[in-house]
Amino acid sequence: MKWGKTRSETATPTPAPVDQGALDRAVGEALLIARAAAVVTVANRIVVHALRDGETFDHDETAAAVRRTLHRLAEEQRAQNTRIAGERSKALRARGRSRHQHDYRPGDDGTLWFRENAYVGVADRLDELRDDADYVDGIVASAVERAWGDVGSAVVTRVRARQVVVDDDYRDDRASRLAGLGDDLAALGDRRSAPPTGG
């Protein structure tokens, strides 16, 4: 006669309902981060193809790169979902006190379930956005702007890094030019302090 269920027979508890408002906010914030990551990735691609490979900018090819990047980011979210699902499964079987912040216990079930839902929500939305021409074009435009800024900064840095060659005459005449500047400033000061004439 059995007096109770073994651990393997114990039913997995049904997770609490996810707060839809909180989930929408989490997905929205993650999508902003994913968009920024896509812009950086595609901008780097534009710079490399232009400077290293000498290729001209092709909008359609760059848009295709954006879609590939969004797909990769979606797959990363699904991989995170799978990882957290495994953590949640282990947490539900864990006993005793948590040893560190990532040593989950049954009390963490709601948090882990929320994360599972968030990862899936972000992945699904990224897949939808891959087919949104306006969204993709927006990333292309932002990537082009960033790439231009990066290249411009590199050029300015190179120009500033170069030493300015000063000829010997410039060095020799410096003292007399500074003395002359002092005379000019003194004369300007005299004119400003002098009382107005006429009138």
C-alpha cells in the first residue's frame, strides 16, 4: 500500500498566469535592444564591405542582411527559451536552500515562466518584423547613418593623429609675432578705455 506519490509521479504545477502588461513591456524593451543590435551589426557590415572590399552600397542586399540578422536574433531568443525551460524544470525538482542567484527553486517558477514567455514573444515578434518592409528599411537607414558616422570619425581621428609640420621660419618669427600681438592687444585696450569723441 502506497502512502503518497513518489517525486516522479508528482504533477508539475501549473504556472501562474503571466501579467500581460508586464510581458508586453518586457517584449517591447527587448525589441528595442534587438533593433539596436541589428543596427550595429549591419552598420559594421556596411563599413567592412565599403572600406575593405571596395563595394558600393546596395539597399536590397543590405535589407536582406537586416532580415538575416533579425532571424539570427530570433533564434538566439528561442535558444534562451529552451535554456530557461530546462532551468525551470530543474527548479521544480530542487530541494533545500538556493546556493546562489542562478540556483533556482520551486519558488522561482513564476519568474522563470515569465522569462520563457518573454523569450518566445520576442522571437515571434522579430520573425514578424523580418517581413515588415518599413521596419527593415528603418534599420537600413539607421545602419547607414551609423556607418557614415563611424567612417567620418575614423577619418577625423586619422587627420588629428598626423603631426603638423612647421617650417623653421615659422618657429624663428614666433617671438616677434607674439610681441606684436601684445602691442595690438594694448592698443585695442586703449581704444576701449578712451572716452568717446565727437557726437
